[in-house]
Amino acid sequence: MSSIIQLLPDHVANQIAAGEVVQRPASVVKELLENSVDAGATDIKLIVKDAGKTLIQVIDNGKGMDVTDARLCFERHATSKIRHAEDLFALHTKGFRGEALASIAAIAHVELKTKQDQQELGTHIVIEGSKFISQDVAVLPKGTSFSVKNLFFNIPARRNFLKSDTVEFRHIIDEFERVALAHPAISFVLYHNGSEMFNLPSSNHRQRIVGVFGARTNEKLVPVTESTEIVQVQGFIIKPEFAKKSRGEQFFFVNNRFIKSGYLHHAIMAAYEGLLKDGCQPGYFLYLDVPPNTIDINIHPTKTEIKFDDEHALYAILRSSVKHSLGQFNVAPVLDFERDANLDTPYNYERKEAVMPMVEVDRNFNPFAEDKAVKSSVGSNTPSPAKHFRKQERMPAWESLYTGITTETQEFEGTDFEEEEITGSLFNENEVEQAVQTTYQIHKKYIVSPIKSGMVIIDQKRAHQRILYEQFLKNITVQHGSSQQLLFPLVLHFNKTELDLIREMKSSLENTGFVFAEVNHDHVVVSGLPVNVSESEVSILLEELINDLEQEVPDSSFSQSDSIAKSMAKSLAIKTGTLLTEKEQENMVNSLFACKEPDVSPFNKPTFITVSVEDLDKRFAV
């Protein structure tokens, strides 16, 4: 009987390992960028085509590899980072397991060009699906160029699971931003389909954040600095007034490695307590420097989760340092009973000398002049000219309108004056008497309306979402939406990736009623809005729309229009707790049942329930 357990061939083992290491093109980008950083590069270029499905190329000016290392780097568990098990707790580099390049080479066409500074010639290696095709000597510049073409070419099932180019490129940008923010001293350039997306020169942390997220980010940043024996904290937090509903600009870096930590995020939320609106998330770029032996970074395949020795102390330090920065820079309100803000001297008056006030007195003024003029005219039949002049001068202007009109009521024959305010009615008296309220609002959340078999209870938020969704979807597909022009156009600032999304869905938004006068490299100018959108809602609406589309952008234009209609309906629908008048309630009921699918909201949740008279009778039966 043959043995059941057998060793896997190397190419099969590499493909299995690739399932852990390479989930999507962004995983390849992350591994290659981190290798370039570990190689000591000061200039890194990332070239991407078709969101990484066709080509991912990383070019750096690092120290490169010799012939032996260039061939050995594609073997499983071959690494230059560790020698002993103890080295796992003294890591200062990115990758260390030695599986990345072997896994990538198993599922793609790989081309490696590398050369060290002291060598005259470099090495050129071509691998397709773990098979070595060629290895040649070539004239190359110092550094390494790593090209990954036709990802998942030999695993069609994995390739079919990839999302649209927009979604996959969004994940690539996320990985690119994480590495670029962690290493501001390195210059990064990103090209996608021949166009330059990012060009980040060597700079400091603040300049790198501004370079990635736009020039308007600079005014939002508040510095954070704290040094203890456990951890050294530095970086920036975003002012509370710029908090967003999405969790986009939130970055933790531990020893220059991006991590995700819900526990540390809760510490930031605790520091912002009382300063944020409901549902808003703070933004932060925090760099934590801890001793390598106090963390374990080998607990997750993607190494984005870290185990800390003393999480409670780290939580307290992070919370207090963020709270201190909010108070130090007067971002948070300060309560001081000894200080009167009205007595503070403005900066521009600090060195000025006091100016003596000038007092002017009318020495010819006589308060009794008028009384004397009145007494002198007593007994005289002819009024004094001065007295007549003063009377005309002191008479208020509005009294001249009523001169010569007696206070007695003048009556005219055949004329009757109506004393009632209501002079007429749009309805007949019988109709007014018969008109009764047909809808009722309960707890500012539900609308109750009687029907023939009982009553219907409507969720006003979900019902309004369904109404708006079908309205926006119709406007997008028919390409006709009403718009109201703004007297003063709105200027809204976004980063480069958000502007790319706005350009992509610009035509669909214009069909709903938006009018974009300009879409620039860092801002958009909105000159027209849909009729049911106010100016104060535009910024929030576009941010939520971008956030929804970043999570999942479908391939077809109809599906993208569907996502836009859903997102706008979710943002503009009336919220729970909104008081509706009787007319608004009736309009809500009528509009809901005029929809094609009134039973469910755009997110497949029920919009109403019916309660029959029989059900009520059963409840009252004893």
C-alpha cells in the first residue's frame, strides 16, 4: 500500500503560498515597494498598467544583487533579513519570510534586472510560472528593476475573482500611500497607463502628507509629539472640524511599518470625545517608535497587525498625547475661570503706544434756548419765525403723512368693511367639513395611514430612500435632471484619487442635476445643484459618494449609475427624528406607492408593514 502523505512539488507549493501572499495586484505592489525600501533606495518608480493586471514594474536605485542572490531570491524561504529565530524579535526591515518573490514568480511572468554599484555588468533573469526561461548578463544602471506581467495567467479562477480596474487601482494607491507616508525621505513616482499620478520628492512628514492628500491638508494638521520609555509618538492629527464620515485618512505606523489596530483607534476616539459630530471619524498620521523586542509582527500573513507587550500603557500614552495636542494648539475648548478673553491684547497692538482721546465741546450750546423762545412769544398773536422753524425741524417725518386727517372714522354709504382675515376658501364648505387627517406620524419615525383592510405603517427614512433612488436612477438613465444654478459657485478640494473618481462619474452626476464648471488638479467648481440638494449638503454628499464608490465600483455603466443613485438616496433621505407636516406625510405615502418597487428600500429592507383589522381584533381578544 502506497503512502498517503506525499511532499508537494515546488511549483504547487509556491502556488498555494501565493494564495496567502498575493490576493490581488496591490499585494505585489506592497511586496516590491518594501523590497526596494529595504534595499536602501532613495528613488523608487512604480509603473502600473490596467490596474496591475497587465504590468507592475518597480524601479529603484538601491544596492542591487549579485548573480547568486538574483537567482536565489526566487527560492522559497530564502531571505537576507534573519538568520536565527531570535531575529524575529529584532526586525528593522519590512519582509523577512522569503515567500514573496517565489509566490509572485509562480503565478506571473517575471523579469528581473539588477546590478550592484561595484560591478560592471548586471543580471537579467526571466521566469514564467516558476520556470526559469533565461539568465543573461546585461548592461544595467545601479539598482533593481522588477517587472510582473500577466498576473494569474496560469490560474484563471483567481483572475476571475479580481474586481474592476477602478477598484484594483484604488487598492494599489492605498498600498503606495502607506509606503510613501512611512518613508518621506525617499522620492516616489507612480505612473498608471502612461500618465503620472503621483510625484513625491524627498521631504519631511508634513510635506509628504500634503503631497499625497493635497495642499489644503496643511491647514488641517495639528502636530503630536510625545517621548516616553515605552514609545515615542510623533505625527499629526486632523482638526475636529475637518472630520469625515469615512475612515479614509487614518494611518498608524509602528517602526515605519503600516498597521491596523482597532484598540489604538479607540484611544484616538477617546481623545476626541465631545469634539466630533455624530458618525464622524477623526483623521490622523501617527508614527510610533517602540523597541523591536516589545512587539510581534508575525501574527498576520500581511503583517498589518502587531501584538504589543503592554497595550494598556500604549493606549494611555496615545490618548493623553493626542488630547494634549488638541488643548495645546487651542483646538479643544479651554475652561479657565481666571482669564477674560476680552482683555487679551491683539498681537498687532502689543507694541503700540496709547493714543489720547480728543474731546470736542460745543461751547455755543444752550439747553434753555428753546424755552426762552417759547416764553418770549407768550401773548403775541403772530408766531415767531424761529418757533415755527423749530417745530418743523423737530416733527418726525412719518407724522407729516397724516397731517390734515381727522381721527374720526369716516363711513361711506354702500361700503362694508370685512373684519375677518380669511376672505375666501379654495374648497367648498362641505369639503372642508369632511376633510379629516388621514396620516399620522409616530415618534418622528413612522407614518401610519389607514387602508381598507386595516392600516399601513411606513418607515419614513427607507420610504424616502426608495423615492429618491428611483428618481435619481431615472434622471441618470434618461439623461435629464433638473438643476438650480448657484449665484456663487462652490469650490471643493479633493485629493488626486478622489478627483479621478469624480471625473469618472461626472456625466452621471450631471444627469442628476449637478453642474461642474471646472474640474482642476486639486479642486472642483460646482455651479449648479439638483433641486433637492442644498449648498451645505454638497460637500458631505460628494464625500459619502466617493467613499461608497471606493469600496465597490461595478464594471458596467448601468451598475455604476445604480451605485450613484443608491449613495445619493442614502445621503439625501430624511433622517429618523424629522417632524413632517400632514401634507408632507401624504406626499410621502403617495410618492412611495407610485414607485415601481415600493415594498423595499434600495438596500433590500422593507419600507412598510400592514396591520389588518383581524390582527387588531386578535390582540384585543381575551
